[in-house]
Amino acid sequence: MEIPLYALVMAGGSGTRLWPLSRRQYPKQLLRLSGDRTLYQLAIDRLEPILAPENIIVITAGDMVSKLMDQTPNIPVKNFLVEPEGRGTGPVIGLGALYAEYLADGEAVIACLTADHLIADVTGFQNVLKAACEIAQTGTIVTLGIEPNFASTGYGYIQRGELKDNNTAYAAYEVERFKEKPNETVAASMASDGEHYWNSGMFIWSTKTVKSEFERQLPETSSILENLVVYIGTVSQDDVFSKIWPTVPKDSIDYAIMENAEEISVVPINIGWNDVGSWLSVLNYSEADDFGNVLLSGEHHAIETSNTLVYSKKFVATIGIENLIVVDTPDVLLICNSKRSENVKKVVESLNESKKILLL
């Protein structure tokens, strides 16, 4: 019997590297960086042709859930799970797997996705997701590896091993190892050797496999989540979650599960993927003029200017500059070298330490 596919869309997080446009009350998944749809809406749009709204689960923070519901009113209210506080992607996926089983009334395959990615080839994404679902029904974890088109130091990498047999149109390889974000020299080597892929953070696996890996590698978390299961769908669900969820240990799914999973496969893809993890990634992804300049908002008069991103409600003139990020909001002006845009999060950390909450 074919196992039903559910999508688990993780829509929490603050997106600090896109500050000052991304804020606590309006994080990056609610931003419109490509057309008139938010990143979250685009994530749901990609799924709806292949999944019924009832098969889409959204996990987010309490202060965001109403905004997300307003943006996707077709998804049933019961399919929104509110995380009382952030515990990392590990517990979120463990909870999502149990909730998918509740909705499916039995075993399911879950595609663990995030709400803040951009994907140019939507049809390609849908096709590989369906193929990955078929592969996952054999018991392996499937991760989607992005074929690198430049030497990124901002992404983790996946090294492939032996080619595996499967009945889909997509090649699947054993995962040799996951690798941390590299320095420039190592990144250049991995981007060109033909056996490394960017770690997209997208995982497709059966709920049976999820529970097995959690029991083996995160037994404490597994036990707590199993205690929560009996309250799913009851009037006590929210109250019990708010009391028990903070006791769940914080864990990242990559470190806690994937690096030591018993069986994991990588399917290489080239679908125009961008995780919008920094202003540089927005600059690289967005439509640019002949000099590589990107205008997200406002009017930009550029003289001898190249590879520069501008967001402002004001008229902006630039002369003789290159590789800059200029983001102007009512209370903050950010100007930084595009190649240093990963460090925007350091500004956010400093503002946190200084208790300048109104700027966050």
C-alpha cells in the first residue's frame, strides 16, 4: 500500500541575516523578496499542485501563526502547530512526524521543508519531491543536495558515496558524510569536484524511520514526544504542549540525527534553489541590471556602480561603488560590503546585548 505524503513546513525563526528588513515581528518568511508573494506563500504555492491543503502541516511560533493563517486560509486551522518556544529543528521534525501520523491515521512520509527558500524551477521541485517520496518508502532518509554553482562558504555540504538503485528518474547516492561550512579554499575544491552538494536542509522520510532514528539517537526527546501524542487533537493539546515542550532538549536535525543516521541517500538537483540566508544570496538570486545591480524598492540612480543591492523608499544615488548592500528602513540604515553580509547577524547580537529591542 502506498504511504501518503505530507509536507512539514517549518515557518519559525527570525532571519537575522536579513535585518533590518527582517524583524522579530515580521521575519523573513513574511517578506516579499520576489514578486507580490511572501516567501511563505511561495513555499505553500509550490506544494499545492501535488498536495491537498489537508496534507500540509505548518509549524511556527505563537506570535506569527495568525499572520500565516491569513496568508494561506485554505490550510485547515488544525494543521498549524504552535511551538511554545524554539527548541531547534530536531524536536520540531519529531513532533511533525507524530502529527502527520495523527492526521493520516497511520504511517506517512513527510517532506521536511522550510518557508524561506526561493526555487526557480517549481515543476522540477515537485517532480523530485514525488520521486523522493517513493524512495523514502523503502526506509531510507532522502535529502536533496543542491548542485553548487559557486564556491559558497555560507552553506554546509554533503559528500556523495556509491550510486543506489531506485525506480525513479532521479539518481540517488549513499551519503558519505555531511560537512560544515568550509573556508574559501575548501569551498572552491568541493564546488568543483563533482561529488559534493550544498545541504538544502530538505529531508524526506517515513514517519516510521523518523521514530526509529529518534528512539536510537535522541531517546529523551523521543520519550517526551511520545507522551505528547495522546493529547494531539484533544482540548488539552495546547495547554499540555505549553507545559511539556520547554522540557524538550534543544537539537538541530543535522547534528542530532542526520550525521549518524543508519541509512541516508542524497538526490542531486539543480532547481534554481536559494535559501535567502543573507543579503548576498538575495543579490545573487534577484533580477539585476547589466552591471549586476539589484533594486528591491525605491529608485536607484547608479553612476559607475556595480553588484550593489538597494532597498529604500527614498531616491538613492550611488557613484563609484561596488559590492554594497544598502537597506534603508524608517528607523535603520544598513550599509555593508555584500561579501560580509553574513555578519549582519553580529549587529543583531550586539543590539540584543545592548537591550535595543525596538530595533530588532
